[in-house]
Amino acid sequence: MEGVYSKALELAETKRVGVLATIIRLTGSGPRGAGTKFLIMEDGSCAGTIGGGLLEAEVLKKAGDVIATLKPARLSMSLMGKDVAETDMICGGEVEVFFEPLLPNDESSIGVLRKLAEIQKRGGSGLLITVVDAERWENRGSLKVFIDSKGERTGDLGGMKHVEDELQRSLLQRLQKREPALAVFESAKGEEVEFFVEPVLSDPFLYLFGGGHVSSQIVPLASKVGFKVVVVEDRAEFADPEKFPDAEEVHCYPFDGVVERFPVDASSYIIIVTRGHLNDKTILEQSLRTRAGYIGMIGSRRKKAMIYEKLLEEGFTQQDLDRVHAPIGLDIGAETPEEIAVSIVAELIQVRAGR
């Protein structure tokens, strides 16, 4: 989503018109899920995708109408039967898309886009709340608010502050679920208003300790599926940025006390793939003192047992050790560095998805 938000901000700041199309409802199966965004510019160029096929063609057509009228709209479409006849898109679901015009002088919308682009670039989280009753947008700018994890609000819901307050109370719970959803609240006049509520989280950081053969395969895979990878190695010849062109950062640090150099939090992932047992243990004991959401260590069951035994002697508990994914990765019979990387990144995706 990062490219869509940054491109939308660029569009608004250069005084150009565009349309932001968002899937707000999906029942059954579809090519993309709720919350997927597709940006259409006035010249016909696009950023992102809504899923391709007939759905994307219909969205592009509707976006042209929204650009012409500068009014929001909704589109419902069945991805089965006659709506997809003679196409290759037979998903079997129902989808609804909301079209939001991006206007060059809408300072409220620009403020929200700036906040979203900043979070995607520098980290953070929050709730994006958009009024999706198109008629309520008449004769006014955008009706959307972003509430960050600290409670700071950007944007405008047209005087419905009580809705902002109620959603802020459920912010942490919604961020944990990570699921966008339609919600209905009453306006100050008692009218029912429909909102689309989206948890927004930056791409998670993956701290990869060790710069060997497996790491060189993990980095490009993990970066392609949305992880910001930081590689840490204690040998200068292995801590080479040219070896890891897809990494956000590459550092050469001694492993003693190294984890505290980084802002590891509950959204962070740690992978331990150093060259030896002692280094793995050094990183693991530091990692267990953090709130990292994922800690994985490569190695055999024998190696795991030896390290765990030592850590228990040093005061760590079995509950601490139960946080660790070891041996790391999904059991797919991986043997080569490339296969091991696939199994590890698959496990990262599984954990991120809450499966």
C-alpha cells in the first residue's frame, strides 16, 4: 500500500485530480481482499491494482465518472455468473468498491495522506476511518480521519467526533485483529452512517542476525513480501551492503549487546542465523529480553536443546523459550539455502497473518 499512499500524496501536492478506489466489502472469494487500494490518475495512469480482469476494467470505467463529477461513488459487482462470463476471473464472491475523489485543495485529505505516507516510511500504526455513504460528501471535502496509536487525530468526519471517540477506544483491539471492516454509527441527528475502518500498520522490521548463505536468500524473499530487512553481522567482509541490495540496512557490529541498538518492539521479527552456537545463544538471550513478536533460530534439535539448557540455567523460564521458533521455518523438507529461506519466509508470513 506504500506506493499508493505516496503517489496519492504526490498527486494532491502537485494540484492534480485523482481517484482512490478501495475494496470495502468482499464476501466469498476474490482476487484481492477488503482494504485493497487502487489509485487512478486523471491521465489514466494507475498505482496499485484492484485484482485485474473485468473487475479492474469496471473500476477504471467508474473512476472516469468520478473524475468527471468530482463526487464519490460505490460500485457493487458479482465475481460469478454473467458478470465474469467469458473472462478468466471466476472467483465466486461479491465485491464492493468505494471511490474517493482526491482534490488538489482538500487540505484535510492531504493531511491524512501525509500521515499515512509518513507511517509507511518511518513506522507506526493507527486507524483510518472513512465515511462511505457517498451522499454525505456532498458540497464538502473528504470525510475521513486517521487516529494514530498515540491518539493523535488528523482529518475530519464532518462533526461526528463521538464516532472518533468510540473507535479510539477500540483502537488497540482493531490493530491486533488487523482486519478492515464496515461499521455503522449514528450521527448527532440519529441518522445511520456507514464507515470503513482500516487498521494501518507499517511494514514490519525483520532483524536478521548473520550474513551467510541462508541470509543472502532470506533477504530478497522477505523484502518482496513486505518486510523491511535489517542485516547484522560481526564480520566486515560479510556485512557488505552490495551483498544485500534488498535490505533496508546492513550493519557490522559485535554481537555482544547488539540487539539493544535497534528499536525492537512487538511488531518486530528476529531471525538468528549466525555462524555458530555461541553467537546464536548470545543473540537469543538478548532477543528474549525484548517484546519481539517473532524470534526464530536456525539449527538442529540437538543444538536447540544445548542452548535451551544453558539459558534455563541462567534464569530464563520455559515460558520464555516457548516464544522461540526452533528449528526455524515450516517443515517442508528444505535442504538447500534457497529452500531453507522459503520455509523461513513462509513461517514469517504465517505468523504475520495470525495463522
